[in-house]
Amino acid sequence: MRRALPLLLILLIALTGCSAAPRHHPPHPSAAPAGPPALTLAYPVTDPDPAQNVGDLYLPPARTGPRPLIVFFHGGGWHDRIGYHATASLAQHIAAKGFAVYNVEYRRTGSGGGWPTTLTDALAAARYGETLHQRFPQISPVTYLAGHSAGGQLAVWVSGHLPDPPAGVVSISGPLAMAYAAGRGDRSVLGFLGGTPAQVPARYRYTDPAEQCPTVPIVAIQGTRDRVVPPAVLQAYRAATARCPGHRLRVVEVPGATHLSLLKPHHTGYPKMLDTLITSVRA
């Protein structure tokens, strides 16, 4: 009888396990909404890197009809330590709101990029994005540019160099006054442009959005507690563009938000950032 007891216990445990309902783990709180998988599309450049000269296209629900496309540039200080997967969740959230998103990768310092390759890659990606409505009926001919951090600088810069300007730009925590930031020790700007404004002045004149008058409406979203790109950098950009005809800049400050919290679902400022971005895009 004693020998039969362990066998009986094993049988009871097995039966209990078989009859229990399967466990469903709740989704991660930062998980993006479910939707169709992204389509990875390469954009044309000279001597492309197949791993970097690509973008993930997120399409809106088919029932929405043709919708504007947002070409989105990720941040990371123009350096290859951060890639476009960092903004995949945001791209999915935007698509769930009824827009198409082309989330772009590009060559960066440390991976074949830097000045000027990163700029030319971003420009090529945006020009390619403007053609996607010819292939996908869910996309309208209306295109916007957007980006976070260094991607905000790229979006604003690209907007002034496209043959067909976009309908508008949304910069999230973008270093839009690069010479000002470099003068206050921003190592990312120094690394990207290869020196200080005194050492490579022509590069700053060509690359710094503060050196150019906006050609399209620009919305700049800024966290008040950003220590990576402080609010003073955006204030310098605002002062520089105040001289421009039309003054097409709108600044949206997000109280308590940091550089990264604006990019993370369920963190300070993310809902306001997303709402501002969506309401800035018109059909």
C-alpha cells in the first residue's frame, strides 16, 4: 500500500494539471496595439547597406481609406548604438490611429554614416516615402516628416531639402539649434559634425536647422525635464527662426517629461506627445 501511494499522488497531480484551464499572460503594459506586420522596404541610395538603408512600413486599417504617410526618423545621437526598432512601438501606435508610418533606418556614426552620409540617407528615405502612395492604396499623396531626438533634427533638415516639401514636420525632443547645443558641450552634435562650430563652420551652416528658415509648418514637442536636449536648445531655435517670414513654428511643452519618457508608452508625457503628433497631421 505504501508503494502504491506515491503512484496515486502522481496520477492525481497529472489529472489536475490536464483539467486546469490554460494560463493567459496579460500583455506587457508598453506593448503596441496588434495590427498587420510591418513591411520592410529598402530605399535607394548609392552603395546601400541592406541592413540599414531600409524602413518598416506600417499601414493603417483598410477601412480608413487613403491616409497621410508619416516618414519617421529615430534618434540616438546620430550614432549606431540605437536603431529604428526603438521607435517601432510608436510607429504601431500611430498606425492604429489611422495613419501610415515609414519608420526609417539610416547609416550612422559607427556604422558607415555620420556627416554627410546620414543626411543623404535621410533625404533619400523621405523621397522614397513620397512615392509609396503609388504602390499602396491605403496611403494618400500627403506626406509628413517626424522624428525623435536626432531624428527630429533630420526631419526638419530634410523638409528644407526635398524637391516636393512635406505637408509639415513634427520634432520630438529634437536638437534644432545644433551650434548652440555644441557650444554647451553636446558630444553627440560634435561627434556627428566632426568638430565645433569654429572648426567646421560650413557643416553647421549646412546642417543646423537654426541656420535655415522653415519652409513648412513645424511642431516642436519638448519635455520640460529633458536633460539630453534641454529646453534652452529649443528656445534658441525659436529665437533664430523668429526672423523668418511667416514664423511657422509651434512649440508644445510637456510638463515633467524627460527626453525618453516622451517615447515610452505609459510614461510621463507620452499620451500628450502622441495626441499632439496625431492632431498635427491632416488628411
